Amino acid sequence: MPNEMQTPDTFSIAGRDYHSRLLVGTGKYRDMDETARAIEASGAQIVTVAVRRTNLGQTPGEPNILDVLSPDRYTILPNTAGCYDAESAVRTCRLARELLDGRSLVKLEVLGDEKTLFPDVLATLKAAEELVKDGFQVMVYTNDDPIVARQLEEIGCIAVMPLAAPIGSGLGIRNPLNIRTIVENARVPILVDAGVGTASDAAVAMELGCDGVLMNTAIAAARDPVLMASAMRKAVEAGREAYRAGRMAPKRFASASSPIEGLFF
Amino acid sequence: MPNEMQTPDTFSIAGRDYHSRLLVGTGKYRDMDETARAIEASGAQIVTVAVRRTNLGQTPGEPNILDVLSPDRYTILPNTAGCYDAESAVRTCRLARELLDGRSLVKLEVLGDEKTLFPDVLATLKAAEELVKDGFQVMVYTNDDPIVARQLEEIGCIAVMPLAAPIGSGLGIRNPLNIRTIVENARVPILVDAGVGTASDAAVAMELGCDGVLMNTAIAAARDPVLMASAMRKAVEAGREAYRAGRMAPKRFASASSPIEGLFF
Amino acid sequence: MPNEMQTPDTFSIAGRDYHSRLLVGTGKYRDMDETARAIEASGAQIVTVAVRRTNLGQTPGEPNILDVLSPDRYTILPNTAGCYDAESAVRTCRLARELLDGRSLVKLEVLGDEKTLFPDVLATLKAAEELVKDGFQVMVYTNDDPIVARQLEEIGCIAVMPLAAPIGSGLGIRNPLNIRTIVENARVPILVDAGVGTASDAAVAMELGCDGVLMNTAIAAARDPVLMASAMRKAVEAGREAYRAGRMAPKRFASASSPIEGLFF
Amino acid sequence: MPNEMQTPDTFSIAGRDYHSRLLVGTGKYRDMDETARAIEASGAQIVTVAVRRTNLGQTPGEPNILDVLSPDRYTILPNTAGCYDAESAVRTCRLARELLDGRSLVKLEVLGDEKTLFPDVLATLKAAEELVKDGFQVMVYTNDDPIVARQLEEIGCIAVMPLAAPIGSGLGIRNPLNIRTIVENARVPILVDAGVGTASDAAVAMELGCDGVLMNTAIAAARDPVLMASAMRKAVEAGREAYRAGRMAPKRFASASSPIEGLFF
């Protein structure tokens, strides 16, 4: 066995180590049972929950997602999906902290419009700054701009989560070079968030050097969500191992003398 | 558990069922030990061996690959790598059959030139015809032309193996639409052979509906071949499961009314 | 003015020099008038005509395409569209030669099936051999396989015409590396034939070093065929000039030390 | 002639109509003479000049670019290349206004770092706001984020100029869907700025519906800049005409019933 296969390959968020690099959401499933089975099959240890759409206890008497996803077993990552300005995002994080016994880990997203669901990076930077000052540990959804990613890190966000493609699009990684540049510059974990559509997309994200991938629709909207969750688990592991294994240099032909000879004309 | 996860998902070659859809070669490793460990990590059940480059017993007194890869455990798939005309390919298959106790399963490849290693499909068709008449069970390496693939099937080849990209290039699937068309038209197994470079490439091949993937350089020329073999095993499983799970329809935005609205302009 | 702009940049087919590198077909237009105006706007000097679908005189009393496209002004290139075997293609070429006063220039296409319209390269090679022996000057439609392209050249074809994508698909160049390889190996003109969808596709074909581009649907099925013909004329010239001008080396960043540093991961 | 070819197809910047949609820079040429010949061949009517690198009169006694590029003939567009914060960018615009007799048209760029030359959109938004208040007519370089583009328009910028790829990279349009979304949402002209490498890239930008393209390195760093300038002129015209002509719908095969049937799997 090589060293790489013996060393545990984990990454760390807010002081806790995780071996699973696949983070999942809870939206769009048929029912609570399918949600639970898909999350189980995904192997995820971190599950994100939209505070404005899911009952974490704010509506007493209704089914509570925490009854299905025990905080003892999963890291519950409350997110601000559905917030279109900094103020409501900050308010939503504070509500989540209360509902989750003072836990300060949140995923911030401030969206720019309802049609594209692209982030509003200006409002995101503002909200991130306020949340960090208020003691939150902020994982942050953003576009794939390397400068914005660096600014979010400088503000004190503990993880930066650039989009692969628009939320819910399933288009895969539209701009791998940008994701790669973000990874190369970062000193905090980089996780691709949004836009993954199928297993190979998740593998590509990991091969680019990302620390993890977060997804929801790609699993929930598959014909068989539980089987797709299993596919995604393996794809993330495959991409991670390929990244660590160091892929062969691509060449036009086996006989080429230079690795990338002639790939552009 | 959904039905898909309970049913064994196997494919059949020459009357035998295989659960592993990753086929590997034995070339370019540092030594026999690394070869064995990488093949072990890949989970492959079918291992292809270049008859003209590897000792299957034709050179007595030299190390024999069959001592490392037991035919009891692996299906040994002799191939005609290094043959540039139909006659030498046919002759090589006959030699392999003798060395392997009359087993008639072979992988035919007839190459067009030493620089590109593209197949010579005209010579391949000719050799395939002769081999089938002579009782061989022919898996055949070819280009990604759907008409040639159909002709090889009509001749009686038991599996058609289109290239993803030139042998040893690691460029990944250059023309997914052609591979898809070959898969849609086929009544025999289609396996992508040659050109895979990293894990996501293997996943893509399986997501296109291929029955399997054969590779050698992508594993052997990785910095850590054993870890890459593990990555490829998971990637092939991930891609297969994603294919069976039925991926979400890609859309420009979650809010789009039509699945692929506006993806071309 | 640099030398490149002073030298006439022509290419030669069957002993005649052409300055226009855009070849067009005559199918799918609304009427003869639109056909004529689009061809005029394209600047084409070579126009291909499907012998089995167009009246070149074989049906006396019907409108004759040669009345609209004078052989004095245009090189009429009869083609074998609609032929699915070598014999009918050869027969069609002989008919064309008779109708065109013994002119022996033809475009050979032998298709593999009606659904994909991919060429049958085996039948194409056979028909090409027979036509060359019979004194024809054969321009030949083929797939994008570099070995097949070389074999067609060796048989004596005077131009090789690989597809960009399936006929009538408008998908653009699916495998630029294959086209590039064909160009690098060739000693006869290489013209991309079939699959171009818009102006940039035609420019890409020329930037890969092709000698010309042949198209029909991309012009005829545009909303405004005459304007699209003008666009294609300029795109072919633009791509050709860019090829001759020698493009800058792509780099990840202006500050990168190596031209293609890090474009694959 | 169709209507489209008769109507003059111009676009408007700061109240003036332009028929050329190719804007060029003046950097990286061998000498003033090559600069002038390339700009001539490009057909550009708007020429951008880096105020911090080029003498517009601020260094008396040195050669002045305005002697080569007469403001009577060209619209001189001073830009803030080399500025890494809002303040220096604003100051540079004010200097330009003085040097150019009070003309208030500027191209704003505020860069994020020297390695990637990506824009700092936060600083750009700030500088744009200040410049608009100060009476400038601001064309603004930005990333390809549709929300940022809309915010720059709302601030009052008169044209938004998203990058195709990093400045000086020549990588072409990395994320066509983002550019398309920006175009669809805009009420001001959208011009692709930075990253174009060859003629087809420029054609693609125009086919996406952009109003124009600005480039410098792709011309200046070509082996023959003057010929490349001519190629770019034709490519921009070709892409624009193709956009107006309405391209055919792409399909997998001519026989497909739906335009984009099966392009994703």
C-alpha cells in the first residue's frame, strides 16, 4: 500500500475533521423517508438545511428535520437560501443559531435575483463581514471570481464555496480554470457549491483540487435519488483519489515529446 | 433500497458475467509487483495482455505474466498491440490461443501508424472477419465511427471498443456524441478503449451508457498508480450508477421551463 | 503591407486556382431566386449539386440548375448525396460526367444510414478506387479518422473532406484534434464538409489549417440565408487570415511563463 | 437584398453611432508604425489608450500617441490599466479628462492582482459610482457575473465590458452562458473585453449577441499583427451578421425531430 492510501485523507471545518467530502442538502425530495435514505447513501457527514424553508423548530408542532437528521450524527449546516439582501441573510443566521443551541456554523448565500439564483457578491461580502464580527463561522456561497473568493477569505470566512453553474441547473463546471485559480490561491477549504448535474461533474470538481462538493438537486431530481447519492459518493472519492494520485500528463499522442504539444492551435 | 441497488448489475462477455466494468492492461508499470498491486486495487476481472510484448509462455525461462495474473482468477484477454496489418494481427491471435490452452477470446487491434496509434479500420474489418470465421471471440478496438462499429458487430465481433482519444494520450472522450450514437445502435457490449486520462473521463464513458472501460496508461503513468487504480474503480462504478439512476435534465437555470432551453445560440 | 497580404492566397483543385475557400450547396432553399442570391452573397466559386435530387439536364423540360448557376461562372461539383452503396455512387458520377460534357470532377459521398448520414468509409474507399481508375477527379466526403483520410489520399483522391459533425446537424467541429491531424498529414487539400452551424464554426475550421469549408444547411436553414451567406464568407476569410497571421499562444494569465501552463489538470 | 443588409447596423456609445464593433488597444506593438497599420487594418473607430503607460501629453517632449491616432478620426478611449484600487482609477480618469480637452468618456478597470489581472469588482463598483457622479461616461471592465453587470448598469455605466478570459490569456470565451445572460439582461451595450485569442473567439462573442469586442494582445502578439487585425475585423462582422441572420437550430442529426434532442445525457 502506498502512503497515500494509509494516511486518513480528511479535511477540517470549524475544528472538526471529516472524511466525507460530499455535502448534501435536503430539498426537493418526495418525502422525509427518501430524504433520509438518499443522505444515508451519500455518506455525507455535513447536511445543509434551508432555514427559511425547513422546520428546525421554529414552527412547533410541525415535523422537525432534526428528528430525521440527528445533530449527534450529522453536522447540520443552516443556510440562508431565499435571502436576497444582506440584512435578511444575517437575520436568518441569527435565527438558526438560536434554533441550534448556539452553534455558530452557517452557510451564507445572498442571491441576486430569482431567475438566475446567481449570488449578489456585493451583498454577500457585506453580510459575511457582519456575521464574522458577530462570531459566526461562515461558509460562503459565491461566484467563481478568484478575487472575490480571496476577499471573502480575508474577511474571515472559514470556507469559500464557488458555484460550478447556476443553482439547480445541473450544467457542471462551466469554468474549471477559475475554480482551479481559486483553489491555488486559497488557505481555507474550497468547496464547489451548486451546478453539479451528474457524477462526472463531482469528480471533475475534486480533480481540480477542491476540498469538497455540495449538492442537492443533482441527487434529489435524479430518477432514482438513492442510487444517484451512491454514485455521487463514489464520484467524489474517485475524483479526490485521482487528484492525490497525480494524473498522467495529457498529450496529443503517446509518441509526443511534450505533454501538451499542440493542444491549442 | 430501490430495485436498482438490489439487482446485480453485471455485463456479459463470451458467456461469462462480470461485475467489474473496468478492464486494465499490464504495460508501463515499474515492475511486476506494482502491476499486481495496481490491478488488485482496480478490481478488474478482465486483464488484457499484449502478446507481442509480454511473455505468456512463448519465451520459456523468462518471467511469465500468468504467474502474476492467474487465469483462474482473471480473464486473460490477449491483444494484438503492435500489429500494423491484418495478417500479423490474425497470426498473433492464433499464437495467443495456443499459449492459452485454446481459449478463443481476443482483443483485436490493427493500428494505422506508429505516431498516432489510430486504428486502421479497413484492416481491422478484414482481420475481424477472418478471426470470427476461425472461431475466435473477438473484442475489437476501433475509431468512434458509428457505421464502422455497426459493421464490426455485423461481422460477429462480440464487443466493440471505440477509442475515447488516441492510445496513451489521456485526452478523455473527444467526441461524446459519437460514443453515444454507437451505444444507442449496439446489440453487443460497447467498451471505451484508449484515451482515458483521469477518473472523471472514466465516469463520463459510463454515463454515456458504455458497458465498460479499458485503460492502461492512465493508471500506470499516474504518480501513484495504485491509488489511481482505486480512483478508476470508483469512477467506473460512479458513472455506471449515475447512468442507471437517470441524471437530472440540465437547464440554464432552475427557473427555466424547458430542460435545455438556450444551451445553443 | 506585410507580404502575406500582398501574395494572392489561393488554393488549387483539379488544376484550377480559387480565391474563395467557401464551397456551397444548393439544397433546402425556398426557391431558385433565394438560392442564387445566397450563393452570390457567399462569394463561392465552387457549387456542389446533388445529382439525384437536382435537374442537371437528366429531366428535360424541367428547370435546370445550370440555367441559374452558369458553368462559365461557377465550378459545378456534382455530388452523390443519397447514395448508400459504392455501386450507385459510381453510377451517379458517371451520369454526372455525361450531363456535364465529360467534366470529371466529382464529390463522392457514400452514406452509412439514413438516420445519421455518417459516411460508410469502407464503401467510400471502394467507390473512390473505382472512380479514380475510371479517370475521375474525386473529392471525397469522409469521417474524421486520420488513417482513412490518408488511405483516400493514397488511392488518388484530389481532396479529402472530413465531416465536422453529422450532415445537417449544425453542431460545429466535434473533434478539432482529429481535423488538425488530418491537415498535418495531408498533401492534398483538406476541406471540412458537413456539420458547420454558424460563422464561428467556419472560422475554427480554417484556423485548424483546412483549405476550405463546404456547407449547405447552415446557410439555407438560417432565418436570413442571404445574410448568413455573407457571414460565412467573412468567417472563412477571417479564419484563414488568422491561420496565416499566426495566433498568440494561449496562456492561463498574461504573467504565465509557459504558453499553456496548467491548462490541463 | 433582405432588409437586414440594407439597414445600417450601428451601435451607439455616448451619443455617437459606430459601424465598427471592433475596439482595439495600442499596447505591445513593435513600434508606432506597426500600431498605426494594425489599427488601420482593424477598421476600429474606438481606440483605447492606457493613460498610465502611454503619453497623451502628460510628458511633454515625448512622442504623443495622439499624433498617430488623431482624435478627429478615432474616438480615443482612455483606460485605467494598471490601477489596483478605486482611488487611483478615479484619479487616472480625471487626468485623462484634462489631457483630452474635457472629454468625459473613459474605460474603467480596477484590477485585483498582478498575476491574474482579474478585476476587483468591489473596487470597480465603488470607482464607477464616483466617476458617474463626477460626470464621466463610464465604460467598465468587469468579470462575467450577470448580477455585477446589472449593478454596474444601475449605477449609470454606459457600457458593460465583461471579460472572455483573463487579460492577455488568449483563451477565448470561457463561459458563454454567462456572457449570454449578461446580454439578455442588459439595456446598455455589452462588449467582450479581454481574453480573445483568435478570430473565431471574436465571432463567438458577437454570435452571443454582444454589441462589440475589445482586444489588444490577440492582434499585437500575433506573428503578423496587421493580418490578424484584418482577420479580427472580418470575424467581428461575420459573428454579427450570423447573429442577425439567425443560425439554424443545432440537432444531433438532420433527421432529429427536436432541435437539441439528446445533446446532454
